Amino acid sequence: MEPQRERAGRHLKKGRKRRRGPNMLVGAAEAMRARWELEESQPEAKKARLSTILFAENCEVTHEQLCELLKYAVLGNSNVSKPSWCQLFHQNQLNNVVVFVLQGMSQLHFYRFYMEFGFLRKAFTHKFRLPPPSSNFLADIIGLQKKQTTGDLSKMVEGSLPSTSSKVSISLQNDPIIQKYGSKKVGLTRCLLTKEEMKTFHFPLQGFPDCENFVPTKCHGSITDNSPLFGLDCEMCLTSKGRELTRISLVAEGGCCVMDELVKPDNKVLDYLTSFSGITKKILNPVTTKLKDVQRQLKALLPPDAVLVGHSLGLDLRALKMIHPYVIDTSLLYVREQGRRFKLKFLAKAILGKDIQCPDRLGHDATEDARTTLELARYFLKYGPRKVKLNLEALASHQELLAAGQGPRNTAEVVQQSNTSVLECLDLMGQKLLFLTREAETSELSSSRNCQTIKCLTNKEVLEQARVEIPLFPFSIVQFSFEPFSYKLTEEMNKRMRSKWTEMSTVYAGPFSKNCNLRAVKRLFKSFGPVRSMSLVLETHQPHLCIQYEVLEAAQLAIESLDGILVESTCIKVQRPVTELTLDSSSLVKELEQDSENRGTIYLSGVNQTFKEHLLQQSNIFLGLEAVILPKDLKSGKQKKYCFLKFKTFGSAQRALNILKGKDWKLKGRHALTPRHLHAWLRGIPPESRRTPGVRVIPPPSEQQALQVLKVDHPKIAAWRWGRKIGKLYHSLSPGTLCLILLPGTKSTHGSFSGLGLMGIKDEEESTTPKICS
């Protein structure tokens, strides 16, 4: 066990005892992370294992987040930041990392050929959506940065600028800071985030569903380049309702602290996050100031044209539950390539030459951080984007630090450099990366110094080489290349697949007598889940109903519950429309139930706003509960009347289902059919992609032709053939191997399609950490 973990374990014994039951922290990603820390400190687990709950509403994991996980898998807790979206327990027990890339495939391919991808869907518990790929997908997930040829580096360290004819000047034209602001000095108003940018980076905005109770600062004065700047920083703790404010610091432009308040959270504190906030129970005990008090103070302090400056300021404003229209975010002002951001501590050292957040101090100093963000904004305005970027390039470079006699003293300092890649992490460990690909493929990875590249003529040769070479390397990337469908054909497939899910979520019910109480019947069908539309069919001798549900589980539950029952002395039939798209629906439903991500997950309909509280109060009944997923309406933000509960085992899920369908709870439910990332995707089906159920669709000529003349590397053939081959290769991997299957997605001038990631550890323990999301 690593020293850091031993210390954490000792601290746990002296402090609070770990609860044995599941910790029900609904909607709090940070609270889950606190549980992860407790789990990591326990000595009983000996195998590497994954615990993942996707915090993003659309269940999308970015390429940068993937890179976070891969770097952590190589170096571990002591040398690199933990992944922000999942937890890898006992990283030091990992034996290898293997990444399979199915180039030319996307999430659409996976679900279009779902039945053919037998091994992949059953073997990998963790699935997530990927954004459409860039021009170099592999470079993104490995963290390779474009190498820039510099001139006289020592001059750059001293702050002097190279001539405009130098290669540095040429490369700067591609830099995101220069592209946005130009190379000349800019005024304050140019640095403000636009409303669209604030929306993109999740700042609280008036009129948005999740900001209904937020308080506006009422600063609506005319902004000029002379408007006053105020540095803002907040510290938070974890409570039963998520993250809440514990301290706020506001610093005026001259450096004077005009507000520094401790704040008592409204809800029960679960973790003070002392290592970050510096706040302890003893410090907060005598505090009486509440959130509404600091909101009132802040409104009174800020002039009408005040500009707030902060680092990841959106999080601070959300903690304050306030809306402010004029903001400068230093994490975006000093943005890196591909939207990545520097840490405040690094910017303070690189730009201002000052050390903040020192490790020997308990937590961060909010006033110091607020003052630092203010100084960074002033520096940017004073010297302009060009000098800022040149200084960053000089000071962020590992080689530059060595040349200046400030070389990193240990591994931890090296990996904290802003552009550290997986290759550099491996280099620090004295290891190399294996890259297997076809000769036709080009990638920056192939020419990298610390990469052993083996190019093959065919996918079959790549597979054969993989069997031999993977055991010899700690980290391997194996890329199979498949000829992608044309954009036109892919779009056809997309529309047909979405129509298929729509039709599978539709049922026809009848016949009903002409005197039947249709209002009561409609109520009955609505009780199985959210209804998208319901219409009366009068083309038949006796009336029928057509019900289109929002989720597949609701339709299946209605069929299983109502087919063949008597309604006012008439036996009704409840069934899906019969078209070529639904002919295999029974088989598909069975396979979806066996999907590793659905095993242990149940769907419930009829939940109300108090369901969550009742569930928490009786959590001791529902042993093995891992996650509560409470979907919200995309427009209003209100909780829907259905949910998903995820359990450690299928048995635990079945027991819970029996209880929840019993007389005490009176809910309707069944085992889940749609993994969360797929459910999020299907919820976003645009109206134009739906068609009237029952209308016959003839496959477009292009798809008919493509499927009749199947080539070896055609995605349909590849789905079952290569899925099976990868399965055999997976079984040959050593225990403790972290394995990722990546379908990168497709991108062309006509449009793009999202990718899909599957992840697991060979012989991973079945148990995972308790976690809840909303």
C-alpha cells in the first residue's frame, strides 16, 4: 500500500468511523468522490477495480478526461491528479493498460449492430459516450501537444520578445489566446465572457431552469475599460444536498480585501474538504452567517458596473447561488490548446512569479486566491496576449525550466507541467508505449520517441501481432481500421435506428368496447411511464389506442402487465407495431436485459418528489444500492415520475424490485433495458426523426446494396467477427489489465457522429462503491 494511503487510513481511525451502509448522497459528485477517498484507504481490497458514475447530463466523457484516466493508470495517486469522472482503486495493482481503437466506427454502429457486438456489450460494465473525433483522435487521448520550434529560449525567460520573423511568432498564430484576442493589448471589455460563452461553461444565467432560486447582483451599469475589477473566490464543503458555501473572499482592485466571511451551510455537513478549503468543524461551529446574508452583503458592496474576476468562476457563483452578468474567468483567459486549462497555482508561478496554495498550509487561502486572479487579469490587460503566451510557453516547458536552472526535482513536478502526455508519464517510469496499426493510417503517435510502432498490412496482421507483443509492454494501443460508411448512408442508418427505438417504445392496445371508459384506460397506460403521445385508432371495427412512450422500459412493462387482461369484459391485446424494424424486438429486449450495464439496474414508474427521501430513510432495506438516477425534464428541469436504481448484483436488484412493487410502495417496475448513456441519447430524439408507427419502411437502395455486398471490413461483418476476435484476445490478457474499447465516432465535411467507449479491468471485482446521481 502506498504511504499516502496509509496516512489516510490512520486519519480515518482517529476521526469518524466509516458507515457500513450505502452513503446516499443524491446529486453530489463531490460527495461520491469523498466516499471514493474512504474506499481507497481501506486495506481489504487487493485488486485494481473501477468505479464510475458519469456526472455529465449527457454521459459524455471528453478526450481530455480519457487522458486523465490513462495518465493516472500509469503513474498513480502520488504523482498525478485523479480522474475527474471516475475512480480507479488500487492503481498499483494494475498490470497493464490496453486500448483497442475501432477506427471508422461510432456509437451509432454499436447500436445499429447491437446483436452482433455480443462480447463487447456483455463483458464491459462501464460505457460512455465520446464527442466526435478531431483530426487526430489518438493524439488527443494520449495528450500529445503540437511541438513548437522556439528561438532563443533564454531571451523568452527574461521576458524579451523574439522577432516577428522567428518560428515562435509563426507558431503563435495557432495559439487559442492569440486567435481569440490577437497579439496586441486589449481592453477590459474585450476580456469579458459573452452570454454564449457563459452558457457553454455552465455559468448561472437568468431564466435557466437550474437557476430559478438564484439571486441576481443587479449590476446592470454600462461597462467600460475603466470599470472596477473585484477578485472573488469561494470555498465549499460537502453536505447532504451537495456542495455548499463555507467561505467567501472579495478583493478590490487595489488588493484590499473588502469581504471575507465564513458561512454556515444550510444542510448537514458530510465532509469539510479541509485539505482544500482549510475549513474545519471547529472553525464553523460558532458561525451564524448564512448564505442569504452574504448574498445581501455582496449586492450592497458591488457597484453597478462591477466586473467579477475568478478562476473557474462559474463554480463560485453557483455556490453563492447568484447571477452576475460581467465576468472574467482566468482559467479561460489563459486557455490552453483544445480548451484545456491551467491550474491557478501554475499561473501564479508562471505569470506572477509567486507561490500560492503551499503544501505546508492547511487548505487554500480564499483571499490569496481571489487576489491572485485579480493580479492575473491586470497582468493580461497590461502586457497583452502576446507576452502572456510567450511567457507561458517558456515557463511551462520542461526543457525551459532545466535551462533556467529550475528543473523539476521529482516525478510529481514533471507531471504537473501543463502539457504532460501519457508518453512522458511512461518515460518517467522507464517504459515505452506499444502502438499497433495498419500502414495506411497516419498519426503523430507513430513518430513519437517513446513509442514502439508496428505497422501491419491488414487488421488480421494487427491482431496476430497484438497476441505476441501486448504481454511485453505495460501500455498498448491496438488500432483496427474499418472503412466507414458514407455520410449519406450513415445518416440513413441514424434515422432508421432512431425510428426503430421509437417503434419499440410504442404499443397498440385493444379492442375496447364503444362504451369503455377511455379516460380510465388512458390513466392506466400512463402509470407505466412517461407518454410522448397517445391517440385513438378508429380504423378498426372496435376502438384501439396507440401509446408512444418516452422510454423502452415503459412500453415493455405495459405489454407484460396488460396483454391479455379483461377490460370491461373484453380481452385486450397489447403489442408493438409489426414492421421490419420491430421483427426482432423480442430478441433485442432479451439481449438488452443481459447487457452488463443493465444487470442489476431496475426501472420504476410512479415515483413522486418525496420518493428520494423515503428511499434514503429506508436505505437499510435496499442492500447493495449503488446509484439512484432521477431523470429531469429537459425544458423545465423538474424531476420526472420515473427513475432507475442500480444495485451491485442482479439478486439485490430483484429483491428491491419485489419490495418496491409491494403494497407499501405500490410502484410499477421491471429490470432496465437502456444503459444511461443510451437513454440520454434517445431522450434527445428530434421530432422530425420520428415516424408514424406501423408505416412500412423500405431500406434505402444505398443500404440495401451495402448490406448485400458485405466486405470483410464492412462494419456489420466487423461487429460480430472482430468483436469475437477482440473477445478472445481480451481473455488472453493478464489479470489486472485495464482495457478500453474505443469507437471514436466519425467526422466529415457533411457532419459528425458521437463515439462510444467501453471500459473494464480483467477479473475486476464485482463490487463497486456506493454512489448516487440525479
